[in-house]
Amino acid sequence: MRQAGRYLPEYQKLRDKHSLKELFTNSDLATAVTLMPIQQIGFDAAILFSDILILSLSMGLSLEFIEGSGPVVSPQIQNKGDILRLKNEIEQLGFVKQTIVNLKKELKVPLIGFCGGPFTVASYLIGDLKKTKKWIYEDPDSFELLLDKISDLSCQYLQSQIDAGVDAIQIFDSWAGFLSEDLLKRFSFNFIKKICAKITKVPIIIFMRNSCFYAKELSSLGCKAISCDWFLDLSHIRKQVGNQVALQGNFDPDFLYGSKEKILEMTLDLQHKMKGDKGWIVNLGHGIKPDTDVEKVKWFVQIIQQEK
Ligand code: CP3
């Protein structure tokens, strides 16, 4: 996550010239940014350079990325009428398809496409988690209507990414893990399950913050892999979920602040614990921090590739 991004000096240079939205919506720029970490660091898979909120452009909404505070969608969705007015214009996202077509010509490693989890996308459309929780308790049925709309659109969007050539899909339901268990099941898992049932041509990886604590439930939603955060030992999660799904993760992104010796020690330690596990995809448990030293990222990838 954030495989391309601010920790790469070349990315920073492009960001000085172009807005974030321009990088996401211009296929040539998005292609170049996706390729950067593959060419410079040599990861074993690429993730499309886009954002989960790009989907809002197909709903007739406007999207801005505010420096330091993240994406803002407008106008905010405030009631059932606003939900009913949302458009379904997936063809507006043709630039994403074009980026994928470009990338498939260049890449020798698999390409991961993605979308947001309906709950997480809904919370950005509404504004924030606080407003979203208020809506859930005031009017759960209309909130489900919003999730249904987002799920339908997400399926069309994922299908268009698959048609253009992505090899796998990751669903990022970042904020869902902050719900209580009953709300989580009703407003997140149910909708991810529907998406997994419809998108069957490529493997699906599910990401959620706090995923460690729900690994078993996540493994039954129809996905092929779970992206795990670092709060529990990965070998422990393997015991809970059995061998039905692959596990992705789960180094703490901050561990790349450590010395090279420490990074080596911690990487070998997890490799030792996961020895023989055929379904382990080495990754961080969340995005690379912008002030991470690129040399440390290269070092980490080298260790993994040597030990393969
Ligand atoms: O490399 C990749 O991971 C692929 C591209 C990608 C981005 N965002 C690019 C991006 C992916 C998969 C995402 C997903 C995303 N976007 C999520 C889910 C994953 C997660 O991080 O929990 C969420 C919640 C968003 C919404 C979003 N976009 C936020 C909160 C921010 C601000 C974060 C920040 O660090 O400033 C963004 C902007 C964003 N999306 C950046 C990148 C590389 C930062 C780019 C920059 O400032 O130059």
C-alpha cells in the first residue's frame, strides 16, 4: 500500500508539477507512477496508482484532495434524496481502463486493481465516521440503500478493471474495522460478500484495519486472501483461519524506520514463523510512511527475494 507515493523522490518531483487529482486521472501520469516502484525497487507485483474515492466521479460528485487532510467529496450525501440522485456513469472512469491497458504492455509482474469497501466509500461520501455512525443509528435502511448503490457501481468498476487486464483485486474497507461487531457484519461484511460473489474471474484480497481480529470471518466472505495488520502474529492468524485463504502482511510500516540489521532480524523472524506456508504474501500491514528511507524499502524487498 502506497507502493508508489511520497517516499519516492521521483514521485515527489512529479507532485511538484501536477496535482494529485491530475496524477490519478491522467492515464500517462498514472501509468508512470505505477511503474516507478517496480522499476526502482523491484516489487513482485504492481498496484494500480489510483484512489478508492475516484469512484465518486462516476456518481456525478466532485472530488478534491486537500493537502494534509485527504480526500473531500462534494456535495456531501446527507439524506435519502441525495442517494437517489447519485448517478451511475462508470464510463466516466475510462482513464482507469486506459491506465491498465498501458500498464499491461509494460509490466512483467502481476497488476493489482482495487476499489474501496462500500462502507468506507460511504463514510467519505457522507463526510466522516462520526456523521456516518449517526446516520446508521438514525436510519439504517437508507444507509443500506447507499451501500447497495456503491456496491453495484463497485462491481461494474471492478469488472471494467478486469476486462482491461488486472490480475487480482484488492478491496480496501479501511474504516469498517472501527464498527462494533454487529454493525460490521451488517454494513461491511454483507456487502463485501456480495461483491466477492459477483467478481469471480480474478482472486480478491480484502483489506480492513483491525483485520487481525476478524480474520476468520473475513476468510468466509469469498475472498482468496486477507491483508492483515500487525496487531497479531501472522502465524497465530494462520492457525485461526486454516488453509482456505492466503494471508498478506503483516509488518508494521514503522518497522522500516529501524536499522538495516533490525529490519533483517525482524524479516527473518517472521519468515521463520511462516516457514513452509504456501499462502503467504509478504507485505506491510498498511501504507508505507512518506518519510521512509527508500534504501530501507529496497533492503526489505531484497531480503525477501533472496529467501524465496
Ligand atoms: O500504492 C497504492 O497503494 C495504490 C494507490 C492507492 C492510493 N490510495 C493512492 C494515494 C490506494 C490503494 C489507495 C487506497 C485508499 N485511499 C484508502 C484505503 C487504504 C488505506 O490507506 O486505508 C483510503 C482510505 C484512501 C483515501 C485517501 N487517499 C486518503 C485518506 C489520502 C490521504 C493520505 C495521505 O497520506 O495524505 C489519500 C491520498 C492518496 N491516495 C495518496 C496516495 C499515494 C497520498 C499522495 C500524496 O499526498 O502525494
